[in-house]
Amino acid sequence: MQKFVEAVEKELTAEDIDTSIEGCIGCGNCGHACPWYIVTDDPKYHPKTKADVVRKVYKAYIDPAGKIMANLGLIKKPTVKDLEDMREFKKLKLKK
């Protein structure tokens, strides 16, 4: 988990945090542009599902207020299992 947190911390820009982490309203419209979701119609391949994992990592491990809330048990920390579920996406092959 620590390596993933460090990678997220290193790669996220202020703009990413503002638009993708804090700015997402959860409408799900991004699914209309995602070929994996369109082909499978499986919610686990929806872009929002994958982004939610990164969002939860950011909130629980990087954001100062989120760290406090996670340590007090007020928000759930993502687990290695959450990351493994997200990795399954890479194994998906679209049929031509």
C-alpha cells in the first residue's frame, strides 16, 4: 500500500486534486466514454469505480484532514484488496 500511496502522492498535481479528486460529483457520465465499461456493462470497470479507489487513498493517506479522520476511524482506509481489485482491470481484454 505504501508504494501506491507514494506513487499517487508523487504523480498528483494540484490541478488533478482540484478537478479529479475534489471536483468529481459522482455523476457517472464518464462511463459513456469508457470502452471497457461500455462493452462489459460491469460496474467494476466503470471509471468512477477505479477513480474512487484513488480518491479514497488520497483522502485517507495524503489529505491532512483525511489522515486524521482515517486514524480516528471516521473514514475507512482502502486496503491492498481494493488495489488488487483495481489491478484486475488491466487483465481485461476487449474482443475485436
